[in-house]
Amino acid sequence: MTGKALLRMNFSDGATGPRPGPMARQEVRPAVTWALERAPNPRVIRVHTTVELTRATIEKCPPANPPEGLRSLLAVDGVGSVDLHRYRARLNLNAGCDAKAASEGVARAIEAAWGAPAPLPGEPPLRAFEVAYEGPRIVAESPEMAAPDATLVVLFRVPGVAEAILEAGRVWVRPGRLFSWEDVETSVRLALQST
């Protein structure tokens, strides 16, 4: 989904749509699939995406700045900080804030940047693939964590891979929440054949 854009027409009277006219200006927005999830902790909101938000294991904002599409989240009343993961962001709410109002503000801010949210599917299961490996168990949730091992490095070059666990004879792989196995399995198999 990365690299695509949604063309939207905005008009001086506030209307939107495809009608042409001299008052129209074009706005190009990235086509991003995203969904909100309320975490078991009432002071946390999770944002799942189909775009890679960081290559680090966790990137804290502040001091870093969130990527485009999430930049305005720190201005939403109640949001204290944002922790970026590969395909999700954890929004940490301030103590005492109205969590429902914060969640609604977050949804409005992201929708303005990326369009309407998608339904949140269940967590994709881990899937095992045979590999020629006999070392210690290694868990990676980011390209940064994958760096010490060539098998994990190639897996994190596959768009959609959010977790990989390497152990003797196999690697377990999980896609991000908004990816299905149909989206990533062929690329995972091809990546493993290249090692």
C-alpha cells in the first residue's frame, strides 16, 4: 500500500468530491490502511498501520518526531507520548485525561491524514518455516533487532513482517496486525530461499 496516493478534491465551499471547477485544488494523501485498538491498559491506545513507522525496535516521541500521518497526535488533548514500532504505534495517555475524548481526537487526527480507518482483524498467528539453523533462540521485532542474523535480516526486508523468532531448525514469523498471511507468505518463502 505504500507509494500509492488518494486524490481528493477540496472546494472553497467546504464540499469534497470529484466535481471539477476553477475553485478546486487537489490534495494528495497517502493510501494507508490503519485501525485503532483500545489496549487492556485504559491509558494506552494502539494504532496499527500498513506503513513502516520505524526500523528501530521502539522509537519514542518525544524526543523523536512521529512520521507523517501521525505528527499531529502529540497535539491531541490527553496524548502524552507516542512509542513507534514497525507497524504500530502505542499512544500513552496522560494521567487523569478523558480517554474516550482522547481516542476520538486521535481518530479524527489520523483520518484527516490517512482517510477512514479499517476494521481491526484478529492477530495473525505465528507460522513456522523450516531453516538450517542450530544456534540459540533469537527474537526480533524490528529490522534493528534482526541485524545480528542473516535469516532474520532477509525476513525483515519483507513488507508486513512484524516478528520473527529463530530457533533450531525453524523460524516463526508473524505479520503485522493489518497484514494477512496471503499478503506476506510468498515473499517470506522467497526470502528464506535466498539465505
